[in-house]
Amino acid sequence: MRRLIAQLARFGVVGAVGFVVDTAVFNLLRFTVLSPDEIHSGPFWAKVVSTIVAIFVNWMGNRYWTFRDQRRAVATREGIEFVVVSLGGMVIALATLGVSHYAMGLTSALADNVANIIGLGLGTVFRFWLYKVWVYHPDRTAAAQAGPVVAGAQPVTARSEAAGQ
């Protein structure tokens, strides 16, 4: 339990850093090279770029700090899975905002911000859970580091040893 709490705390710190990076990059781009005064869709593209940068920062923080004991030797597949999960969290946040703003008609700035916070919270729970059980799952990282599997052999995991298999 203590390890889970420490991991959640590190995940929160990484997420906070990612949030600051996302906001800073978005505003820097929006008020300079992607200003809506110069480029009509500038804020949209600023958000796309800032999200990509924040996902990369979050991946590095989670790979080398939050889940450092569970990362894989080869980062490519892990990175792709991390991005997929991150985009899933983004969809949850956008869906929450969409339901509040468009389906429920709650269009004030306060309502949008409350929906955004709820969506970010739900997305964060979703991302942490999938990072833990899929992207950085100990069985997956141990199997990947153990090398090739012999045809017909069953991989040995902590669960299969505990079950007496």
C-alpha cells in the first residue's frame, strides 16, 4: 500500500509538471507565432503542439521516475502505448466538457472549468490505472526483459508461482 501511495504521489507530481508545460507552451504559441490575429486556427494548433509536448514530458517523467522499476528496456512500444492511453484520457476530458457544455447547456466559464476539472480527474484515474496494468505492468516488463519464450513453455510470473503453477 505504501508503494502505491508513493507511486500515486510521483504520478501527481509528473502530471502537475505536464500541466504547467502544456499551459506554458500553449500560451507561448498562442500569443506569438500562432496568434489568432495572424492565424485563424492558431489556438487549435497551439493546443495540439502543447499537448504533444506535455505527453512527451509526462512519458519521460513516468518512465524514469513514477514507474522506473517497471519500464521496459525497449521504449518504442511502451511510448506508443503511453500515447494511446494519454489520448484516451484526453477523450474522457473532452467528453466530460462536451456533455456539460453541449448536452446539458452549462455554458458559463465556471461550468466549463468545473467540467474540465472533473474530466481531468476522471482521465487521470483512467490513465494511472492503464499505465499500471498495461503500459508498465510488471509481468509485461519482466517477460520482455527475460528474452524469447520457448514454444509451448508457460511464462513464470509472480501470480503463477503463488498459485503453485
